[in-house]
Amino acid sequence: MRTLGVGMAGYGFIGRVHAHAHRSLPIFYRPLPFQTELIGVATSSHASGVLAQDEAGFRFHTTDYQELLQHPEIDIIDVCTPNDTHFAICRDALLAGKHIYCDKPLALNVQQAAELADMARSSSVVCQMTFNYRFVPAIMRARQMVEAGLLGALTGFRASYLHAGYIDSARKHSWRLSMARSGGGAIADLGSHAIDLVRCLTGPATNVERGGEWTAVSASIQTLIGERPDAEGAPTPVDVDDIALAHVKLAGGAVGSLEASRLATGVQDKLILQLHGLKGSLAFDLMNPNWLEVYDATEPEAPLGGNRGCKMIEAVARYPQPYALGATKNTVGWLQFHVQCLFDFINSIDLQERSIPRAAYSPTFDDGLQVQRVIAAVQQSAANGSAWTPV
């Protein structure tokens, strides 16, 4: 089987997740269009490079990502670095003719994201975002049902992504708490996923009546823990949001709400999505990912309720072929969403090479740009006293 070489930039938590996904592809999918091989990794230190080689089996490590771009056996650049480095790495990878798999958000700001999206559009390489929650089986089924007309005309949505990881004020300061390095706090880190899921299920590609792109937001953001200790214990200012809330208008006229928080005590990984339409509704909770809640409002009412009511679809791990592990009745897990997302990326490369259009479901750099525009609009609205701000 043909093999494409991978150069990974960054090997923190998400780098290890991506490495796991690359190594898992031959186990989960048969046939694969091609395999990937972890050739080189660029890390911030020699020690982390050695660790990456030992854990994931890279052939070599470096502290200069340019060595990955210059390596003749590397075809794919997998970007797992802090947000402030995405732009330069993706730009240089595009110029070098490498396929790109980039973790979210695409860049630090709209200007950078727009430049990358423009370059990707005019390039022959595949550039894809790691919006892994698109690849939960329940969400994939939701997209099918939306496209089949279950919702009818969209009336509204609720999207929230809640974590509790920053409730301890003694948690160390990091690049994620610096606007210059992250481009945003909860709204960029967590909100980006919620924004993308709403767009994936109600955006222009789905042709949902009253759906479409996000056109305006009225938002509030709060930084409740204003400083944290640095590595030496010195108090360091936090200049990104802990909590973000927004009212949203869609192009078709529907309205919705968005919430992202790193201070939601009592939750772990709470991504909730609710879509309401004149004909039905859909609901999903990441903490219960095996099920999709569906309500068909076209079922007739009757005394004692008849058959009208919520139905729980058992999506579990029922991925379509070439998923070949065979454990489709088993519960689905978070790491599998990343493996399926990566499979979609390599399948997109195969389709591109055969001059076949990529699936509309695949998250492109244009999707990354649209998410970046919403993040920027939320931040601008909050800075202007929650004034309605165009996206």
C-alpha cells in the first residue's frame, strides 16, 4: 500500500492525540486509500522531541519546523502547535506544496485566516481543519436527518461547550491565557467547536430553510480570574475570556444562543447542541455521545400522546465503510472522533488526486475562516457593550 509521510509540528496533548490517530488508521479502516507514516516531528525542545520519537515512533525530531517542509519524504504537515504559530506554519507548508491538517482555530485573527483560506483555495493540496466533533456518529446521523428535511424551517438553536478546567485560581498561566498567543479564551478554545457544529448542521451546505451563515452577534465575555501564577509563581495577568455568551442571528432569519465556559463547575466535557424547527428537533450531548435525540413534530397528536415524542437513535460506533473494526454496537469514544476525522482528511487527499470533488462534510480552511469571523465578532461585540455586530 502506498504511504504518505507525515511531519508533525508540536507534540503536546493534541499532538499525541493526532499521533495516536495516525497509528490507528490501518486497524480501523479497510481498505485505506493509503497509509500515513510519522516521519518527523518539530517540537519546542530537544527533550520533547526525544519523547515524541520514543512514544510515537517518529524517525527524527527537530526544533525547526522548516526541516519538515524540506524533507522529501514528508507529504503532510500536521499542525498541533499553539495558535500563534498556525499562520506561519500553514503558509510555509502551502508554499512548499504539502497537504495540511490543522488543529483549531485556524489562526490568531481573521486577517491571517483569510490569507490562509485564499491560499488553500488556489492550491492543489488538501487543507483541512481538525473539527473532530463533526465525526461523532450521532452528529453525522444528525446531518443526514437535517438534509432529509427533519427540521423543516429552522426556528432556533442552542449551543454550549462547558469545561471546568480553570476553576482553580492556582492553575499555572500558559499560552492559552495570553491573547497574543491564543487569540481568545473560552470562545476560541471551546466556542470554535460549538460554532462549527451549528454551521455544519444548519449552514449553507445543508440548505436548511431559515439557516445559513451567522450574520450578527450580541455578546458578552468575562474574565473572572484576572491573574494566575507563572512557572516561577509570579502573578501574571490573564487577558482572555473565561466565559463567553452570545445571541446569534442566521442569514435565513433564525436565532440562537452560544455559550463557552472554562469555569463551569461540575462538568467535564459538556458540549450540548439543540436545533429546533417547525417540523422537528434534534439534540446532542457529548457526555452521552452514543445517542441522538430526535423529535418528529409531524407525528399526529392523539389522546394520551399517541406515538408523538422524543426518539433516541442508537448511533453508538456505527461508522460507515470502510470502517472495518466490526465493533459497531460498542460505545463510541472521544479518541475515535479524531481517528475518523483524520480518515476523512486522507480520503480527501485520495479524492483530490483522482480529480473527484471532496465531500461537502469535510471541514476546510474556509470553514476555519468562518469560525474565526464569528470569534472576532463576539470579541468586538463584547468590547462595544454587547452591541449587535456583523460577522
